[in-house]
Amino acid sequence: MTARIVFRISVLVLLLYSAVTQKCPGGGPSERSILGWMLQGHVYDTLLAERPFTCVLKCREDNRCQSLNWVISLLTCEFNNRTKEARPEDFIRNPDRSYYRRDLERVPLGSIQELPAESCDEIKRSEGRAVSGKYWFSTVKSGTSVLAHCNMDTNENWKKINIDPVCFGARDDSYGVFKIKDSGVIYSFKLVYLNGSVSCAPGFYSYWGCHIPSQYKDKTLLTVITFKNNSALMLADYEKLDYGHGCQYYSYYIEGVGVNHPELQFNILPSPMSVFVGQEFHIWFGADLKNCSEDNNSGQTCADVYAWYA
């Protein structure tokens, strides 16, 4: 059988399958193949197959499979771990492909460890409706699926901790204070910028650190969250270096977060941390925490504090 004949048969089979899958048995939601479209950026596996229906059967056997692209010219299935509903921005035209959303027993996004979501909003887009509760996420800790609470009313994984803005300065023990409102287990914290800035030297103002590459290289973040006794929470890969001032203080790097990023989202804690109502935490500028080379520091940054609860 020549490649051209196989190609024509594949197109005919695809069109026929599109016609017969427009309505699920039992009056369920419509599921159909869409010729000339594909979902890009979410392929986790491929398979050579002469018939698109082979791809559909294979998809039904894998809990990760949410949809598939059929590559007509290559007789190849591309299995996706997302649907076009979850990622409409990635649904694009492609004349050599056809898109198909899994019809039977599709596993809801975020409901199993092998299929983590990126956000509450993504789950709602994927499933149409969802209830608040615990779901699996890939964004709490890079490369790891973590079970965490999701508030579907606000589309947020994070709970705001403070009522009034929490402000911290850069010198003279001017740390910010926040207290826990809800007991539970926390994976991480993040700070959302409101106003102000701090300076580590005249002319070097930022939200969260000190942008002097010759001194700090890439470890320019200096904002630290501590317990009430001022011992630091291990929310980053801190480096305690002597920068020539005869003392040491915390500096660190977090991928994708600069000193003027609107959100300072810390890394996940090495172990989930139990907290209680009224428990006090502090926010420090690194040099101020260690009373180290702070004489020419100035300014104040104000932020909201969020925690990611398990």
C-alpha cells in the first residue's frame, strides 16, 4: 500500500470517525474530532498508528491522556495531558492534524498525582465546574506533584494572611510582622508587592533585594521570612557570604524572580510546616537581620503575605 493511498484512507477514516463521535452514548457531552486543529505544547507521548481509532483506544488506557492530535501525513498520534478547554491559548490551526478530546472515563485534571494542574483556574477551565478541596499541583515545587488546597470560589491556591500591609525596612531592626489566621500545614509563602522600596546603597532601590551584580552576582534577593526568634525559614537556597564587611547575611536566587518582581514566591519548605492561630513571623531585609553593613541602607517595602496550605 503506497503512502498516498494510506494517507487518503486515513483522512476518510478520520472524517467518518468525526461524524460518528459527535454525540456520546447516553446523551452525554459532545465529543468530536476537529480536523485542521491541534493542541500544541502538551504532548507527553507519541505512537505510530495506521488508524486514528487506534490512537483513541490507546488514549483511553492512559490516565494522563486528556486529548490527542492525529498527524495525518505521518500516521502518528500525539497524546496530550491537557484539553483545549484547559489551554485555549494553545489550540491552533494545523492542516496536517486533527484534534480529539478523550470521550470515555477521562480523568479530571488535578485529581491524581500523575496529572497535576498548574492552578485552580486551569482545573475549572478543564472540567467546567469543580469544588474547593485538595488537588495535585505541579507549581508548588518544580518537578514534583504536591497535594494542596484549592479555593474554587477565588481561583486561588494561596490564602492571604495579613489584613493591613506588612512593611519592612532596610536598617535599625525595622522588620515586618504578620500572624497566622488559620491553623494548618503550610508548604510555602509568597509576598505580593504593594508599595515602597528598600536600598542597600545610595541609588540602588528595589522591592526585595540589592541589584549590584559585581557584589551579589545572581544572588540579589535579600528578603527573609523568619520565626519570632528571628531564625530563618528555609524558603530559599540561602548563601551566607562575607561581602567584605566583616559580617555575613542572607542572599539568594529564585528562578524567574527578580528584585523588582511584583511577587516574591519562595521555594517550597523542605518539610511541610504546621502552624497555629496567632503564630508570629517576621519579614527582614537580610543586612538588617544580621545588623551587617546597614549604615547606608534606607527605605521601606510594603507587601501582602500569602501562604500555600496543604
